[in-house]
Amino acid sequence: MPSKTPIRPEGEKWFEWPLTPASVGLMVMSVGMTAAELIGELYETISTLNHDRGWNLTMVAPARFGEIVIDREAGCLRAKCAWKAKDPSQLGPEPAGYVKGA
């Protein structure tokens, strides 16, 4: 018996985020962020996007060596993430009576 749940597209893709001057170490008296700090921010960004009702994808942070590239010269961080389109119920304005964080 076929499922009534619509099939949602999914795949893997390289995503890119700009580095801030502080993270690269271009600010006065700044040594820049460590790779661990930048990867920690990447995970926080992915988590924030996954909870954002205006972002249409759910992403899984990279888990394999070589899937995160920190390019300080180019000023960006690239990450190969698995993704899946969000269910329509996860998009748009929050439902009436929705309590965030509950």
C-alpha cells in the first residue's frame, strides 16, 4: 500500500557561509577564532536554520573528514551537508497557540 506522505526531496550539497572579520583575525587586537570555534558556530548556524520557519531545508551537519573547509583567505567556511526539504507544516508563520521552546 503506497504511503500518503508526500515524498520530500533530499540530497547532499556544499553550503558556504562568510567569515566575519573577527573570526578571521582581521580586527585590531584579534587573533581570530580557532577551527574548533568556527565549527561550533557552524553547528549553531545549522541548528538555527533547522528551526527557522522561513528556511525550507533541514540540514545535517557534516560528519566525515574533509567535509568542512575553513578558507580564511577567501573569508568563508564551506560545509558539505545532507539536506531534506522541510514538510510544509514546518514552514511559514508559527501556528496559533505555539509556544516557542516548550
